[in-house]
Amino acid sequence: MRREHIRACPLWRNEAPRYDCVFVNTDAGIEGMGGMEIARVMCFFSLTFEAVSYPCAVVHWFDKADDRPDEDTGMWIVRPSYDANHSPSIGIIHIDSIYHAAHLIPIYGTHTIPQDLKHYDSYDAFRVFYINKFADHHAFEIAS
């Protein structure tokens, strides 16, 4: 794959915000999910220091629920990470550490889902997600 679009837009197609999730390579020495974390890209920016430009992203981190995939589905489970004061765990990363887009599937639980819930609100409306390893060939190899 040569190119992939990862979006961080406050207004996507004049409808709602769109902040995509990604696999972030945190340890290149470990294969698969052991060396990856999941994050939601909130903003892309660049900064210049001593005449060198650094393309970066502001991300909201996710925590893995366990050190292995779910036994029933074979998919990893993640949840948005929050600090002790309940504020989102935010980080700044170099965009070279973004490995691939990630598709998360909400774990719906037992509560009724509101009929007026829009697809673009799902990352904010749910607390726990499966990493969809069936989204494409690359995601399957990363998250298996």
C-alpha cells in the first residue's frame, strides 16, 4: 500500500467532526499488537525546529483491555484512556509512527442504543471497542 487517508476534521462533509483511529508503532522490535497502540487522531500539525520540519499528530490514546485478544472473537478490546482527573490521555506523536488506519467496532453491551445515535458519534458514545481485524488484509495481519 502506498497511501492511506487518515482524517482529523472538525467538520467532515458539512455534517459532523471526523477523527479517525490508527495503529501507532510504539515498539518496532515486537511484531503485531505487542508493539502497537491504538489512538484517535485529533489534529495534524507540523513544527519547525532548527530548520527541520516535524510533522506531528495530537492523539487521544486507547488502552488495551488485556494482553491478548478476546477469546470469543479473536479481536483485541480497547477503551479510551483517561488520566486520574478524568481528562482524556492526550499525546503528540510524529506521523511516521502511524502504521495504519484502525477500525473500531463498539461493544454494545446490554443497554438500548438510542435511535437518534449517528454513526459519527459512536467513538464518543461507547466506552469499549473491538479492533476490527477484518477491516482489511493489513489490519488482519497487525491485530491477529
